[in-house]
Amino acid sequence: MKESGSIMKKLAESPAGEILAIAALITVTVVADKITDRLKEIMSEKQPPLIDIIYKEDK
């Protein structure tokens, strides 16, 4: 555990690690935005009901 922690610490301190962190943040933001847009499209679509219900009036 200590070895992986020291590797992560060195990576975070290096300029390359900072660039990777920024790139990962941008990627996650873009993916989350696309997922949100797709969910909005799905929720706004008019879909026919799965079960047809017929109401009969008693005379």
C-alpha cells in the first residue's frame, strides 16, 4: 500500500500528473454532460403506452 501511495504522490506532484488530472477532469465533465443530454432526450420523447386500456361505459 505504501508503494502505490508514494507513486500516486509523485505523479500528482509532477507536471505530467497535473496534466493527466486536468485531462481526466475534462473527460469526465464531457461524458457526464453527454449522459445528461441523452437522459433529457429519453425523458422528453413521447412514447406510446405499453398497455392499451379500453374504457367501456355502462348504459
